[in-house]
Amino acid sequence: MKLKKAVANRLPSIKADQPYPLGENPQRDAWYTAFFIENHLDYFSHPEHAATPEQVRFMVYTQEDERYYPCSDQMFEAIINRNKSQFLQDQYRSVLEKMLELIQIQIEDKLERSYLESLIKIKHRHETRDEIMIPSRLEKRLMTIFLNRTQIEDPYLSEKAARNQRVSKVLNSQAFQTAINHVDSSDLLSSPTTVTGIKELAENIEIKRLFALSVEKSLWESDGAQQLSEAEYLNLFVRQLTGNGVEPLLDFLGIHHKRSSSGSEQNKKILWLADETGEVMVDLAIINYLAKLGHKIIVAFKEGPLFTKVSIDDARRDEALSRALGGALLITEKRIGKSDMVKTLRGGYPVVAISDGSREILNLLHVSTTFARIFKEVDGIISRGPEQKRRLFDTHFQFTRDVFNISSSSTGSVEISYKPRHFEAVKFAHADLEQKARRIIEQMREAKKKGMTVIFYSGIIGSIPGKINIAKKIMSVGIQHLKNQFAMTFIINPSEYFEPGMDADDLMYMWEIVQTSGLIDIWRFQTYDDISQAFQIMGKKVPPEWVGKDATFSTGCTIEMNIALEVQKKHPEMQVIGPAKETFMRRQEYGVGKMYDRKFGAIAGTN
């Protein structure tokens, strides 16, 4: 026993930027697993809190068997190596101090105050005893206790409203308006000679001035800024932009490049991660300016109260913030699907407001499906503040989209950081899927011109977890058998069009365009006889998991049967062949990012 303990103690420290080596030490493996469970980061232990691995991959590019965690590499190493680090203790202490300060500010009754302080300290000791808790998770738990015990809806409601009102007055003041529109000779040293060039120069000047203003805390932390003169604003505007993201961000926004006449090449879909109240008012000045340039911006707020962070409730009820949002579309749906998301992003609203679904600074394992899908769909992410920066930049993880951060540096400059998306990250935007659908439709038209019968084949592809490859093989073998039997037929095999990175909603969005084209003569749904025959052709017995299965087992096929019946109303000559329509009742909703029904998440285990 002593020898085993000595060997365990000699194990090298875990490095966050290297895959966790499972199997080297059972005790450490158990600690690693407990880290995810105790922080409510494990989907299979806490499905009501943590996102599925598939949803996380909408946002984070993980290697095979790699698990994402929502903290810095330094934090992860401190916890996983159990090294009793001062760094971790300092973070825990900071959380406690914030909570005790909140109690002091909010609770006047001495007995109630003493009770709450004691309760928070007890819970703090309990949660930090083993040093397995991420400080931001600890903060949320303590805040939840405070809110539940006091029944205070939002302890910083008045302070947040005051911050937003201060900045609103600043932005609407005559001195600021004069300063933001002021141009002197130094701004025109490289004066352009065309109207387009002059417009581009104006965009460059204005956006940089707004960025300079975005880190000026005095605007929202005190009333003094309302008395600033035009000259004082001009002094603020000369604040430098630093960091590796300055040029990439301006390029991303199209500020440095001439836009085409339509502007389509430069117009971006941007997810903007708002941070502090007050600060968000300057954010919205930037956002509204970007919207005028043709960009579409989705602003993400917190789901509920978190100190002075801006929440979706603030967007609804805070007068100054609501006014700044103007005619922005507010989305409250937490599980928006692909089709609805496409309609929203294509709609006439240049600015859209959503909740990220959490009450934490930034935890991609706890965000809503709506947030995750928008993250996946946009062209880039702009985050605000040093706390969000730590979670996005002080980690080895790369993301599926380009990520920027705008913060104040230690020298007072505006620091713009940039982390490019992982080079292997796949994006299937709705335009990509529509293009794929159009190519298939063109093939169908060509086939019909030749007098061929067009058959669409719907069958199981991903409805049995972990069996996608064999499902595709079954479908391909079965369809080839049909082709050998039938003359002059064009049979669409959906399994040939599946590509890595596509999720269920991607496929359904693409196929619905094809299926509603009116070009299908026969829509055939996979039967158990089809499956049994495919295994017979392959010279194999039907495995247990495939016995008795047919298209009715598939969530996708269930949705497609409903589509088929709607198409048949418009095109009654189309035949529908397969299991009885009445039997397509079992599968109704995909798990997020999965190829099979949500209810199979529990059955699938870790597949």
C-alpha cells in the first residue's frame, strides 16, 4: 500500500493544454470525474444543468475524448493537481468578500445580517473544503442562497439603473455629440480623394472613438462625467487601441476595406457578449453604429441577477437600456431551432437581444440552446471585460468561431484581444445548406427531364446512438439493391450527403428544402424488411439493436412523414411507401446536436 501511494505521489502534474491521461491512476481519475460532477459540469450526472457534449461542440472545438471546462488553465491545474495553491485560495476569498459586502449593503437588520453572514461563511467553508469547486460556481451558489433567503429580486437594481442613466445622459449631451463629430487637421493627414474614401475614414474615426469610450468607467460609476466638456471628451478619444486584435477586429468589421456596392461580403453576423451595466450603454452605441454599416448583432445578456452584470430583465424594464435597444427584437425562447433561428437572422431586425441562459460570467456548459446555436451560426464573437477574457483567452481551448475581447489594459489603453477559430472547425451556415439543397434539386430536375422516376428514401441514420456508420451502410446497400431492381429511377440516398460537423437540425433544414420542391415522385420510408434484406446481402445476421427497427424508430423520419403528408396535399400524385402513417408517433424531438430523440440521452450513456 505504501509503495502504491509513493508511486501515485510521483505522478507528474496534469497540464491543462495536454489531454488528461485516463487510466494512469484510479484515485486521480476519480478526482477528475468528481471535478465535473461537483461543479455541475457533467451532462450525464446533471442533465438539467449541463449541456450535452454535442451542444458544447457547437462552440468549443474539442479533441477526441477531451472535456471542456469553463475556467482558465491555471484554475483547472490548481484544482486537478490538488496543490493547495495560494492562487485558488485567493479566488475563494474574493468570492466570500463580495458576498459579505453585498450583505452589508443590502441588509439593515443586525440579526438578519449576522444570520446571513454566518450562513454564507458556513456554506463557503463547506464548498471550499476540498478545493474542488471553481470559484465562479461557488459565487453562483452563494448568490442563490442570498436571493432565496432574502427574496430580493435583484440587489443591485437601483445601482444598475443609475449607471445606465448616467451614460445615457453623457451620450445625449451636447458636449459629447459635438466632440464625437469633431474633425481637425490631424485626423485628415491622409485625406482621401474620393467620397467612398471619406466615408471609410469617418467610419474609422468614429468606431475608434467609441472603442476608446467603452472602457471609461467614470462614465457610469460617478455623476462627474456628465459635466465633461468637448475638449475633455476629445482627450478621452485619443486613448490608444492595443493588443493583437486591433487590426483583425477592424478588418472583421470591414472598417479597413472598401465594401462592395451590396455590402454582402463585409456584412457580418456578430454575437456580442455584454458585461457590465453602464458599460453596455456604450456597447449599444457601438452596436447601433455597426448596424448602420450593415452588420447584424445579437446581444447576449445574463439570464438573472449577478452583481452589476447586465441581465435580460434589465433589457426589459430598465428605461435607459430599453431606449438604447430601440426596436431590437427580444428572443425569450431558450431552445430555438434551426429554421426559426434562420428566420430571425434573416429578418429585418439589425439588432437582436437574447439571454445566454445562465447567471454566471461565462459558462458555455450552462448556456441555453438558443445561445449555443447562435454562437455556431454567427461569423464572430465580441466579448467584453477582463472576466470574460479570462474564460476565453486564458485557456488552451479554441472555439468554433473567431473570438474578440475588448477590455481596459493595465496602462489604461483599450486592449483588443483576438483568438482565431480552430482551423478544423466546420460551419454549416444556412446559406451553405441551401446551396447543397439546390444542387440536389438540380439533379432531380435533370433526372425528370430524362424521364426518370425520382425516389426519396427516408431511413434510420443516427437514431441508434453510436451506430451512424452501420446505419449509412445499411441504407446504401438497400438503395443499391433497389437500383438494381428498378429501371429509370433516380433514388436519393440521404446518407451520401451527411458530412462531419452536421447535426440533426442542419440535415433537416437542408432536406426540407429538397422535400418540398415538388419534384419527388415516390417517397419511400425504410421498413424492417429493408434492413433485414440489407444485412442478408452483406452476409450478416441482424444485430439485436436492429431487430424490429424501421423508419418509425427515427426522429427525423417522424418529422419527415409529417412533411411528406403536407407535400402530398399539394402534390397528390406523389406516392408514400413504407410503414403505416399512424405508426410514426414515437419520436418527436431531437436531443440538442444529436441524431436521435432526446429521451434516448439517458439510454445512450456516454455515446
